[in-house]
Amino acid sequence: MRVQTFPRAQILQEFDLRCQALAANNKRGFKQEFEELNKVGKDLPTRVGNSEVNRQKNRYPYILPYDHCRVRLSIQNSYAHTDYINANFVPGGESERDFICTQGPLPNTIADFWRMVWEQNVRIIVMVTALKHKDIVLCDSYWPLDPGIVYHGLIKVTTVTRKQGPDYFVTTINLQHRDCATDRIITHYYYPSWPDRGVPKSSPSLCAFTEHVRQHLEAIPRLGPAVVHCSAGIGRTGTFVTLLWLMQLCARGIRPNIRAAVQDLRLHRMWMVQNLEQYVCAHECLLHWLSVGTSAWSSQIQRVSFNTNCYIQDRPRSSSGQRSRSRRRSRHPQGQTPLADPPQNTIQQILNPGKLLRRLLPSSSLLNPATHPS
């Protein structure tokens, strides 16, 4: 499928006019679009997350992962319920599994969280919540805030460096699995100033943070999905993924359609972009990003720069070449087998990866396949 592209200036002009139209008459257009999204995904099943054996693994009892695209962990000790974590695969422009959106880990799910990161070959984690708001725990600490080591299940988590950006932190984490001869480098982005159920005080601040993550994703090989979470993994998480996704499209010269993106996300995880304020925020931030240009934050990003060389391949831990070669053949811990993809069902056929761009783009953006072969 060939897609028609447009200059950034034209995308900005058209998007600015659209935002003005939506904001007119006390944001009447925004309100109407957001109300139209209310029922999206409401009928999708969440049986596994709602089962009695898994309820204690949910931070919030009514925020559950959809069954059809939930992340499945490897089964431990033949106990079927050990494959559960409150997380969903969501699209981001390339496939149905560009991101994993999840809740903030609980004390009893931190080991599962790191197991998910390891098994899904995650190299970037984006956290858009503070650990606490007053006396309310929004997310339990699952990595050392300062250089140090913690153990969660079979996984050793080592904070190597921590750099501070304007409103966020970038931490380099070394991950080691007890049954694997290689270790991995994870980059953890932490944006603590985004309030629960709200929006950041500054659009430029969120734009700079999201642009940093976007450039990082563009710079490294696609080894696995990026993990994004807040507290519940729906409101701030959905807003961030929407903004990042549309930035990626605009950078490729593709007109943005935030309503279509949010609709798609809500077919993969409930209540993504939780309220009208967050829906408007996604528009305002994208408009600001288009207006300023990507070079505006270059100096900020360079000060907390990332090392792309770490992502080419896993690094052997053992000095024994034979042991490293034998274990490097499999990325799954000893005694475990990789999970097969869930069987195709009606929902998954509807959410065919090949239809991703078509669902997001207006028909006028698609070139005639008869005259422009893909």
C-alpha cells in the first residue's frame, strides 16, 4: 500500500485549522468526538483478568486487559494462571504489537513485570506517573532509583546511570536472567510530573519528553515492543502513545488523525485516553510539536543522550564461549518454551496489521494501487 505524503508545513496548517474548528463553541467538536469514542471496546471480553485467581494482580479491579491482545507470560511450574499480567499489546503504526501498555507494577507483580520485559525483548520502558501522590501509591518502585542492584524472581536489575532532563529522568538499566548467558541494556524514561487523571502543566515539556523517546525508537533496531505505563495504564499511557504514534506519522509526512488513533487504541486496551482533557491535550501537544519542529529540543536530548550501540545484540556474560553460544540460541529461560501466538479469532482478523495505516488515514491520502504499485 502506497501512502501519499505531505510537507510538514501543510500538515501543520491543516491540523491547526482542524484544532480551531474542534475548539470552537466551548470545545464542542472535541466533546462530540470524545463522546463518540465512549462505546469503543466496551463489549470486548476481559475474562482472564477478571478471574478470581488473577484479581489480586490488578491494581484497579475494573481496569482489566482485553483477552484477545493481552500479553501472555511463560507458564511457571505448570500453573496456567502464571501467564497473566495486566498488560495489552497495542499498535503504533508498524504492527499490532509496537507497544505494551500496562499498569504500574504492584509488589506482587514486579517479578512478573520484569519477566514480561525479558520475554518480550523490551529495550525501552516509559513511565508517565509519579510513584506517589501524597499518601497514595500510584506505582510501586520496581527499579533502583540510584545506582544499585535489586533482584526480582530470576532477574537481576542493576541501575547503571541516571541522567536528568528538563522534567524527566533517563536511567540505564542492566538486566540479567539467572538462566541466560547474556545481559541486556534497558532504557527507562521517567516523567513524574504528569498528574493522575490529568495533563501536564506544560505542553512543551511533554513534547520534549515524547520527542526524546521518539528519536530513541527511531535510532535503535526493533527488537521488541516498548513498554508504556502510568498507574492504571490507560489515561496518561494512552495519551502518550497517541501523541508518540502521531508524531511518528507526521515525521513521515502522513496527516494525523487523533480520533482514529484513539479508536484503534481502545480496541486494544480499555479507556485509552481516559478523559476529554487528555484528548484535547494530545491535539495541543501535537500542534505545538508541529509548530516548533524537531530541532528545538536537540540540545536537551543530547544532554541525556542514549547509546544506540547497546541495542545491536545481547552481550555474553560468561567467559566460556561454549556456554555462551549454547544458551544464546534461545532467549527463553531454561526449561521454558516460547509461547505460541494466540489463535486467530474474529477480533484479531478485524485488527489485521495490514489495515493499520488504512484505518488511520483518510481515503484521500491513499494512492491508487493500480497506478502506484506497492
